[in-house]
Amino acid sequence: MEPINIVKSVITPLDRKNVDTDQIISKEFLKRIERTGFGKYLFYHWRYDENGNENPDFVLNKPEYKGSQILVAQDNFGCGSSREHAPWAILDYGFRVIIAPSFADIFHNNCFKNGILPVKLKEEEVDEILAKGLQKPYTVEVNLTEQTVTGEDGAVYHFNIDPYYKEMLLNGWDEIALTFKYEDKIKAYEEKRIVFK
Amino acid sequence: MAKNIIEKIWESHVVHREEGKPDLLYIDLHLIHEVTSPQAFEGLRLAGRKVRRPDLCFATMDHNVPTKDIYTVNDPIAKKQMSTLEKNCAEFGIQLAGIGHPDQGIVHVIGPELGLTQPGKTIVCGDSHTSTHGAFGALAFGIGTSEVEHVLSTQTLWQNKPKTMEIRVNGKLGFGVTAKDIILAIIAKWGVGLGTGYIIEYTGEAIRNLSMEERMTICNMSIEAGAKAGLISPDEKTVEFLRGRRFAPKEEFDKAAEYWLSLASDPGCTYDKVLEIDASEIEPYVTWGTNPSMGTGISGRVPTVDDYESETDKQALRKALEYMGLEEGQPITSIEIQHVFIGSCTNSRLSDLRTAAQIVKGRKVAPGVRAIVVPGSYSVKKAAEEEGLDKIFIEAGFEWRNSGCSACLGMNEDIIPSGERCASTSNRNFEGRQGAGARTHLVSPAMAAAAAIEGRFVDVRNYLKQEQQA
Ligand code: SF4
């Protein structure tokens, strides 16, 4: 997984609550057996109409946000299914950071496993960033080491993050390799585990 | 000190604990299906890793399987996904109940049926509705594919301990009101984010009175409430359900039962948060919007913009109504439907089919309505056929299918066409869930059956009353 520390780009303002994983990646695209290639299906039914034409009103289709690496949305982002295809699609499309007031648990976990930084800010702060980004393209710099989001206008927002996941993202660690270091403990646990015949 | 069941199970599964890190938890049962596992197995192969405990894994196929002719998979990509699971299970030595196998079914239906699901176990699956297994007093939660890979290779997971919540359902349920209505009412009352960061224990008189199958319906939708998991303390019903099941303990069953019962939350234990709801207030529920909290009782109406304060909420209502093709303030009983789907891991067990059959018996599906029943597993299907439920449904004009996820998410051919409306016993009414442009209304099996007969939503209690008088 790619390490992540500083990401600077224009934000993509997605002013919606409860964006669910069915919207992020629709079920017709879950049949692939690879981890890559999901970006073109991200938000498919919002991005395209029934005939496959781009919907010009949808934020991802607006030229001013092209190349954005930072997605900003409202409460409970990523609710619904456990499909990791959702963060795979987000990453494959080019986003590295998602800013929202809250995230659904499984989605939140899935982000850390894929080198995506989920940033939780207060609702008022997200509203402010969204408002700026909706008015005109707004660039921010996200700094994981410092745990800050700094706007082009000098506004600074601080966020909290679990120290374990912070280390993982900064270093791009393979979690399984880390866990193998506890092999003795896993073995010891298995020996005393409660099992009924 | 008095402990709740969540703390008891958590503490007994900690393999390693260290300041500044999540706990490393041991996983007792890993359920696997075709959609969220291929990339995990591929990851193992690329890294030259093995499956640590194939004996603690069990796999099935459910999401993609056709439900008409089970051996004809027309979609080549779906076919590849299924054959990939076959290959992976063979290569890594994992038991698989594939297409045509007598143990096949929706992963959350077969786990309890086979007795794999047991109190006190930690259970994971690359599927958010793993919370279903919590009905047995297990700590069961959905994980992503990277975590599937982690469990395959280490049989453990790093997990931050979530907060605990008690949802107490007091009193008795009214006549004709079901477990599905309880959970829809809970989510409508407190919203889809109510459980974010928590594990929920459901308690109270109404919960204790539920059968195991009904408890599964409640725990199933914990994820729709945003919770990591939802569970119910085991009692005698739990023990009796498991007695004699294939993977349940045999010689040591009594010892196991004693241990299971000891896991129930202690009197006087505490939780980080407690919510209470009165069961007698709950009506049969119908969702009108595009997330499970957008619902109301059958006597209610679709809300109006004035019912909401914030601009975001008003906007969310407008968007939902536009998608659903509904008017503000419209009575729920005026909503006409074109499809009925009785199935999914929420409501496709034998008791669900019995309830629905009781309502459709001797009646006909309304003209213009397409209704299907998709049993949750091969064994539910067989048991239902032995009771003659299939005939009741077929005579009423329902299609009787083979088991799988089917129209719950429409990965196979069972899709609701754009702009059409479905009364569905499943758990998600998200935009496009049952097909692009499809409009889903979540209801109980009884309400779905009554809607099939009337072609619109009706209060199923009137049906049941007629039945009683007849
Ligand atoms: S029935 Fe629906 S919710 Fe349940 S596992 Fe299958 S797709 Fe998921």
C-alpha cells in the first residue's frame, strides 16, 4: 500500500449525507476478481444517465474538479455494505483523502487498509469547506503528520486520528506481516481456547 | 463486577493487548462467499501465504447464484467469480457449499441452520449483515476484503473496542406486528447513524419473547443502524435451537449450554449508552425513502419538507421523493406496487415463509403484480415444500425460486426495472439497490404478502383479523 502524508489538491464537494456503498460502487461492478479497475465505475448512476452519457450536473463531471484527490462529503459516509470495492473505486479514481463529519465503521476500516486517509472534522467545519468549494474551486493541503487541513485562504482545521492507523498510513505497512510477529501469542491462545466437542 | 455480554466475549478473545494499539482478537468462525473473497485469496497467493485454520472457515455461494435454473449462469463474469471460489476452496482446503449442495444458501441463513453459529463465538464474514449471527449471543461483524485476507492468514483481527449500547424494547408487541417492524421502528426513530462506533445489545421483554428466527431479523439490520454489531444474550431458546444441529457440540452439549448461558449480560451491568422504546407503540412499518430510516407506520404519511428543520434534511427528503416518485404528505396506503420480493438474509427463513403463506392462502396476487419467493437456503426450501408452502404460493400466483440473495441486491437476473416499485422483505432501500432506478419499500413478510394481494400497501392486521374470525 502507498504511504500517505501530504496531499494538496482542489476539493470535490459532494454535499450529501449517508452516501452509501451501493452509490459509491453499484452491484453490477462487483463481479470482478481483481482489486483494480473500479475507478471508472465510481458513483456510476450519479455520473451517467441510462444511456451512459455524462450527467453534467454531477460534481465529478465538472471540469473545475478534475484531478482532485480530496473528496468532501456529509455525515455517515460509506454506510451500507462491507464491499471493499468502494474504497478501491475511490482510490482508483484518484482520491487519497475523504473529509466528512463521520464515516460508517466498516468503510472507515477499509480506507486504512488501502492507503486512503479518512479525515473527520466537525460538522460546521465540513459545512464551511463545502460552501467554499461549491462557490469556486477551493484547494486545501492535508497533512497527516501534523493532522491538519489548511485551506488556500489560510483556514486551518485540526483532526484526530487513531495513532495505530496513522503509523500504518504514513509507512504504508502490510498489516498481515506485522501480525505474523505475534505468532507465538496466537499459538498460545489457540492452546487454551474454549472448544466443546 | 457486573459485565455485559459484549465485554465478556471481547475480553475472552484478546490474543494481544498493548498501549496505543487496537486489541488483537481471535476469530472463531470465518464465513466466506464468492463476492468479497477472490481478491483476498489472490493476496495470499501473491505473498505465498497459507490459510491458517481452514477448519474454522466455511464457504458458500449466494450473491450471484441464479434462482430459476441454478445450473445456468448466463453472466460469464459471475460464473468466473463462482468458479474462482471453487478453486480457492479446493486449493486452501476450505469446506464449500456451492451451487446444488444441500447446505447452500445465504451465508447468514446457513450459519445458524448448520449450528456453526454459537454463543460466545467471534464470527466474521466479508459481508455487513454478519451481525445476524448476534441473535445467538455471538460477537459477529462484517469486514472488508483486506480483513478477510488478514483472518485467512492469521485467524485474528486488530480491532478497537467499540462502545456498548443497550436498546431496551419494553412491553409486548401488538397483534400482527413483527420483529421487522421493531427494527425498522428503531432505525426510523434514531436514524441510520444511531449505532456508529457501537455494538448494540437488544434487551427487554419484547426481545425475550421473540423466536430465534425473529431475533436474527433484528440483529441482521444492526448495520442499517450503523452499528458494528448487534446481539442478544443467549437463553433457553438459543440452547434449544442449537441442540442437535450438525456443527453444534455433541458429547459436551450440556457443558457448552451451561457456558453459553453464563455469557448473558449480568444483572446490573452497564453500557455506554441506553435507548428505550415501547413495543406496544410500534405499528407495521413501511419505508418510503432511500435509506432504512425513512419509514413510518402503515397508518402514516410520507413527510413534508416542513417536517424538517435543516436545509440538508429538506434537500435529502426532496431527493428521496424524486427518486421514489412520491408526493409529500401522501398516505402510505395509497402507494401502489408492481413487485413483491419475499427473501434475503433478513426475512427468508421458514417462519417468514409460513407467515406470508398464511396470508396469501386461498387468495390471488393482484393483476399487474409480479411476486417472487426466494427461500434463504436449500434446506429452508425443502422444509417449506414438505409443508406444502410452495403450492400455496404458486396457486396464489407467486414464483417459487431456489435459494440465494436474488433481488435483495440484484446481482443475478432478479432485478426490479427502473421506475417500478417493490415491496421487499430485504434490508436496504438505497437508490438502485434492486436495480438501476428501482424503488424499494422495506416491509415485513406479512406486509409484503398483503401488498401482493392488494397491489398496494395495506394494514396486514385487518387481514389477520379476518382470518381469526373465519
Ligand atoms: S441477502 Fe442481501 S443483505 Fe443478505 S447477504 Fe445477500 S445481498 Fe447481503
